[in-house]
Amino acid sequence: MHLQESGEMYLETIYVLDKENNGVRAVDVAEYRGYSKPSVSRAVGVLKKGGMLTVDAAGLLHLTADGEEIARKIYERHTVMTDFLIRIGVDEETAATDACKIEHALSDTSFEAIKRHVRGKK
């Protein structure tokens, strides 16, 4: 399943919230992102149909192996890009906002080069 930026954002959000709270409901995603509950419900349906997540009987969202792989990739891009932007003098809030935009458009080749640079491996 090819995901658009919004799908990647939902997966990343579920991944982050699950790490923080050990259990995520659709309403948690809506509150965290400031999205409407119907929008989150539609996205959950699409991601569920695409095999990216499951919903248990208690209404908790669980990433599948495929969903978690994508979420980890996007989360890593976000954290590395935020760190990179902060290191070059961007304030933390702007860096996080911009990293969120960049993480979806950056090629794997460019990301790996930035990651090596940030980690001090030239």
C-alpha cells in the first residue's frame, strides 16, 4: 500500500502515542493532532483496510508490522531532521514544524547523508 503524507502522519502519531501511553484510541489521535473525530475514523478505516493497523475489541489501535515499519521510518526522519535543524541554529519549535514537512518529501539518499552528518560520520 502506497501511503500519502497524511497516512504516514497518522502512523507516526499512533507510534509516538503508543510509546508514551501504552495504548492508543482514535480519540487520542484526534486530540493530539487537532483533527476531527470523523477524519480520524476515516483514516483508521483506510489504514486498517491497507493492513497498516488493527483495532482490538477495546477500541485500541495497534500497528501491524508493516505499519510499524513505516511509522519508525517517519519518526526517525522527524527526530533526525529536527536535531539537524536545531544544530544549524533553528529554534526548537520551528525545527520540529519544518522537520514534519521535510520528513515526507526527502529521498532516502539525502536522508541517509544528513543522518551520517548529524551523527558525525562523514
